[in-house]
Amino acid sequence: MDDIFEKVVAGEDFNPDLVSVIDEDGVEHVFEELDRIETDDGRFIALLPVYDDSTEILDDDGELIILSVNEDESGEIYLEPIEDEKKFYEIGKIFEERLQDLFEFNEE
């Protein structure tokens, strides 16, 4: 059996990339990283929440969470919301195009 087949059978190629984020209140949230991009405006990441409780999954609206990836003076990476509406829309459209084969997007 070749190595590639063994990895696929073992599920190694299908594990999601998880990102753990601690909010300003010290609460940890876990997300699946769907995609990341770099543009002239910066680096950005598209995430989906990961839930332990199945009822939370049913209550979720399924929206992508799109954040800006930044680095402070000490080299620490942090994520923050995109405050500029125009930039948020432009970055959101890029992610929609890149992820359209995996997800169905509703225009609002």
C-alpha cells in the first residue's frame, strides 16, 4: 500500500485547519480555517465556527467570518474585524469566488 493511500484512509488529508481565538473577554472560540488571502490591502482569513454542541450548529446562521490578519511590533499575530465596509465587501467577494465550489452563498 503506498503512503498517499494510507494517509487518505487514515483521514490525515481531511482534518480541518482549526484556529483558536481568545476574545477580549478571555473566552476561547474555535474556528475552521477555510481560506486565506493576501492582497494589496493586507492579509485576510475566512473562518467558520466549530461547535461541540449539535444544537449550536443548528442555531448557527452559516455566515463566513472574515478577519484581517495583523502583526504587532513583537511579531505576535492577531486577528481583527475589517472595519471599512467597502474593504469588507471587496474581500468578501474574493472569498466567495474562491469558495463557491464548496459553499452556496446567498446575496443580501
